[in-house]
Amino acid sequence: MRSLDEELTDLADHYRWFAQVEAAPVSPRYAQLAAAVAEVLAFLGTLPRPKRQANLLLGALQYLHGGPPADGAQLHERVTGDADRLRATMLARATQTNEAARCAALLPVLAGLPGPLALIEVGASAGLCLYPDRYGYAYDDVRVGPASSPVQLRCAVTGRVPVPTEVPQVVRRAGIDLNPLDPADPADVAWLQALIWPGMEERRDRLTAAAAIAAREPAEIRRGDLVEQLPGLVAAMPTEATVVVFHTAVLAYLPAPAKEAFAELVTGLPVRWVSQEGVGVLPAVRERLPAPPADDEARFLLALDGEPLAYTAAHGGRIDWLPAAAALG
Ligand SMILES: C[S@@+](CC[C@H](N)C(=O)[O-])C[C@H]1O[C@@H](n2cnc3c(N)ncnc32)[C@H](O)[C@@H]1O
């Protein structure tokens, strides 16, 4: 069987051949377009396979040029004209968006646990989901949390969402990430901004405001693998607090054995476990759903200690509470 690398090289060669042999004599425009595709494919072929993601390429282009290319021609110009810097950025950086709006789904669960809370986020990125008590919320028209916070999160709800009357007390914030980003570092914040897609502009101001909150009150984010680092971090938490281990949009990046190892580990630790992941990411949680999800279900599944509670919008802003969800506490 041919490797992906070989296929990519062949594909670039095919586009070059098409440009030069087939198109050039009759259609200079097609020749130009096919040559442009070949050059971009050839550039991607110089990168290790995990570094060829569309999101990484487009994010790096935004990061280096302050915004996305206007069109395909500009993309080609930037890829070929600035290949070394682009390659270096793609090798140095990773796709690790951080979305504070996901806190709106976490809050009803966190507020239902006995406080005070010590929060541990695995796969924390810059840790912006570690400040649920510092953001304000509007669940439909019910307001919760500090009205003066520069981060105000709107969240539509259906079902019997236990919207809290106040935010929980958080006495410790900690996290683990393979590559923690520093919310106080302008380059890291610029990278997070670059990962936001055109068309999702409302996320930018929220990111800037949440990063400023996190920078003022830094969380301890340990560098490393979440399975390896978790027991040590849990042991370092204050004993008088309820220790909550949570994660959102993280476990899909792990191979199946690592996901299983994490689920086994977290259920054996003296913690509460809040997960918010794609519906197929944790099969054991999915199996506990009262009804099987649709094949194309794109929402996340929110769960407490492995028990499904609600479907939530992947980037925040919506909670659909499950009719049969267990009581919290
Ligand atoms: C898509 S980001 C989500 C960040 C944040 N949880 C949020 O919801 O905004 C996923 C994060 O998980 C981290 N990550 C992936 N695999 C990991 C692992 N095995 N151990 C620790 N962190 C990991 C990545 O580095 C990245 O920062």
C-alpha cells in the first residue's frame, strides 16, 4: 500500500504535469491554477503528517499576516513567498483553541457540587475555562455571576437546566496541558486569536477579555500528559475543597487506549469528574444516554461522573438538558 507521503508527492507531481503538459498549451489560466495547487501540496508535503492540518495551516497564515488570505491567489502567494516562516510556525505551534464560552455549560454542574471547589482542567490550553466564577452569564433571560465582568456569556437553554443563583466559590485553579499557553504572553494570545475562523468574530473580544482575567489571576498549568500528571496534581489540591477534574474538547485528541486509561484513572481518584466532549468520544458515557444520538449529532455531551446530563453546543452558547438526567450534587 502507498503511504500518504507518497500519495501527496504524486498528487503534487500530477498537478504540475497537468499544468505544464495539458493546460499550458491551451489554457494559461488553468495552468496557473493547477501549478498553484501543486506548490501548496508540495509545501504541505515538507511537513510531518500531524502538522498538515487545514486548521494549523490557516491559523499560521492568520498569525503571520494579521488575518486570513483574501482568496486562493493570496493564499498561494503567502505559502510560497513565506514558506520558511510558515513552516517554522506550523512546527512550533499546535491547534489548541481556548473557548471561555464553554464555561456556560459547566457552571450549572459546578454550582451544584458542594463548595468550595478546587478546579483541575485537563487539556487546559491557556486555562480560560478555569474562571467560571469570574464570568457573567445570561441563561436565556436569567442573569448569573458578576454583571461587571468583561466576559458575559449568553446561553440558550432547553429542559430543566439547574441554572444556579450564584457562581461557586473557587479556591484553587490548576490545569495540565501538553503545551500550556500563557494568557499573559501577547504572542500566545495572538496565536489563540489566529485559531479563530473568519465568520466567528464574536469570539475574538471574548478571548482577549478572558485572557486578561486569567493573566491577572494565573492558574498553575503543568506541562505534560494528562494521564501522567493528574494523580500528582490531585494530591496537591487543598483537602477542604471538592476537587473537580474537568475537560472540554480534549479527549478526541487521544488514542482510544489513552482515553480508556484516563477514564479509569479519573474514576478511581477522590474527585468529581465533569466531561464535555463530542458524543462519540467517551463510549461508556454515550452508552448511558437514554436514547442513542443521531448519527450526525454534532453537539457535545456534558456528563458528571460518567452520567450524561445534557447536550451542549460545541463552542458554548446552548444547553439541552436531558429529560432523564440525574439530580446533581
Ligand atoms: C481544543 S483544545 C481545548 C482547550 C480547552 N479545554 C477549551 O475547551 O477551550 C485541546 C487542548 O488539549 C491539549 N491536549 C491534547 N492532548 C493532551 C494530552 N494527552 N495531555 C494534556 N493535554 C492535551 C492540547 O494541547 C490543547 O491545548
